[in-house]
Amino acid sequence: DQQVKQNSPSLSVQEGRISILNCDYTNSMFDYFLWYKKYPAEGPTFLISISSIKDKNEDGRFTVFLNKSAKHLSLHIVPSQPGDSAVYFCAASARYSGGGADGLTFGKGTHLIIQP
Amino acid sequence: KAGVTQTPRYLIKTRGQQVTLSCSPISGHRSVSWYQQTPGQGLQFLFEYFSETQRNKGNFPGRFSGRQFSNSRSEMNVSTLELGDSALYLCASSGKSDRGLSYEQYFGPGTRLTVT
């Protein structure tokens, strides 16, 4: 049972346009969400995160939107650049009220291809 | 700051053997988590250590174990290797507070384990 789903295995976007990557989750206990970027033969690189108390977080060209009622989040990259071509993973975590947290639950990833 | 380092980067073992992987977190990070990445299952959480104690564990058999030392360095051990254990093993560190908030996790490059 996949608790974090990225339904698009791949996405092709023209350079300079907006890239929108989507992620859905089913576990209502998740309260912290992250996006990672991964190149082949490297570990994932942290991009941006958002807590469930917010609905938007921005960092330069990257913006993450969270819709808790729909259990949906998205990553917007504007403008898209050739170096953005990579696999993007959505991840989620649940924090315990008594302290501690689950490990990250990852989606299967979306391969973003930026075309010149 | 130096990033997360993992050794060795590549390893080939025979079915039935055991293996130990090592991870050095970012200086000052006290939480270390381990993940397994395979083409079929994606990134899956193995366990997390904080202050030399295992705090969380994913859904993996007891053949997978780990430990953390007083300097926060961590090792992961897999006993009685099976062909299905062939994967990229990733270590991640985070600057978790004593309350266990899920701060961003920073990944190492991984150890590619091949079991023949």
C-alpha cells in the first residue's frame, strides 16, 4: 500500500517554462513534507520542505504547495533550466506527539526532462 | 561543512555472507537514518538512530541491523545475504532536536551492494 504516490513517472518540459511535479499521500498522520532531487549514482539532494501548518513555501525558483484537504502537494520550478533534469522524489514524515518521528516515506519519483 | 560520507561505495558479496556498511554524518548531526533503494520498491526506510539508540524501524527482517557510536557515526549490518538484498543503501543525517522534530535529512552518495 503506497502511502506516498507520484503518478507521473516522467515529465518533459521546455527550458524556461514552469515544471509542476505532483504528489498525493494517504496517511493523514503525515505532517512534514519534503522534495528531493536525485542524479544517477548520487544520493538524493534536499530541495525544499513544508510543514503541515503552512500551505506554501518558496525558495528561489522552487515553490511547494500543500493542500491538506486533498492530501496533495506539488513542486513548481520556474523557470525550468537544463540542470533541473533529474528524478524528483516527494517524501513525507509523521511526528509523534510524544517526540520522535517516523522515517521518511518516499514516492517512486518523477523523472523530469528539461528540453532546450 | 563536509557532507554525509559512506564507505565503501561499491561492494560485491556472495549469498549467505554478511556485510557491514559505514556512514559518517554531517558534523553536529545526531540523527542517522538508513534507506534501501531498489528499482522495484523505490526508497524504503530501514531504521533511524539518535544518540546511539535505535528510535524507529522500518518493515525489514531482523537480518538488517545497525548501531550508532558516540561520535554519531553509524554502521549497518546485513547477515545471511540474499539475492534480493542487492540495492543502493543510503544513509542520511539530520539535525534533529531532542524533541525529535523531523528536520530535513541530508543523504550520502550511497553504497551499491551486489549479491551474487
